[in-house]
Amino acid sequence: MKNNDSAPALNGEVLEDYCLSLQQLCHSATVEREWILQLVEYEVLTPEGDQELNWRFKAEDLARLRRAQRLMRDFELNLSGLALVMQLLDELMKLRGPD
């Protein structure tokens, strides 16, 4: 068996302040623009910016989008059900407080 003690340590940086445009978010999550628009309408995602052309999504929105994809797939939720589940998860996280 190979000894991994000499393997280089991985260094990373959390990109909390990194923003994505609508197009970049669609590309990153491999989803259609219309689906993102529906998620914004149902308040599953809340972009910064007043108009669609100016929308900016945080890195955490990409994680939230992927969570929404898994929930819809695993539990066969419609958009209304997804919005409710996401809202309940948000409330649960607030109640648990910071780590």
C-alpha cells in the first residue's frame, strides 16, 4: 500500500463573496433560465439586483439551487412544495443557530 504522508496538503479558499450572473448560475447548475426564473418567483432563490439583467447570485445560492434540485428529484415535489420545504429548512437553520 502506498504511503500518502508525502502527499501535498490541499489549500482552498471559500468564495463567500463570489457572485454569479443568471447565465453563469444556469451554466454552473446545468439548468434552464426559465427554471431559475420560477425559483425566484417562488422565493426559493433571492437574487441581488432590481432587474433580471442585473441579478447577482451568491455562491450560497448555487448550493441552495443544488439542494432544491435534489429535493425535487428525491421527493417529487412541485414548485409550491419545494418553496414550502425550503422555507421550513431555513427556519430550522435559524432555530439551530450558528455552528
